Amino acid sequence: MKKLSLLLFLCMLQLASYAQQLLKGRTTGENATPLAGVSILNKTQKVTAASEADGSFSIPAKNGDIIVVSSVGYSNQQITL
């Protein structure tokens, strides 16, 4: 299986007064081609998101959360923030 390249242009943003943060990034494949429909799971908070046509995504996350990125035909990637 191909390895899923994940370019996380991390932009941690403060939300409301609950100190929640939003993880924003972009999923790409070989040759930096954007990957649409990639599943992004915050395993810690049990929240999911999917990447857009340009590979962009955003999901609630904070330091210490476990993020799992998966797509058909690619190996899953797990990242601890």
C-alpha cells in the first residue's frame, strides 16, 4: 500500500471561552496532489471530519489528542499532537 503523506500546516486557533482548539491541515498524496474524502478522526474526542476537494480539513483538537488519518488505498497514519 502507498503511504499517505500528510502535510499538516498546523494552525491552532483558539475557540470561544472553552479553550477548544481547531486543527487545520491538508492531506496530500504523491507529488503533493490533494486528496479529497480522506477521513480524519480525533480518536481522543471521538470526532471525525473529511478532507475537501483541495485536501483541506479542520477538526477540533488539543495537545495530547490522537489523530488518525485514513483513506482507501493508503496506509493509516496516527499522530499525537
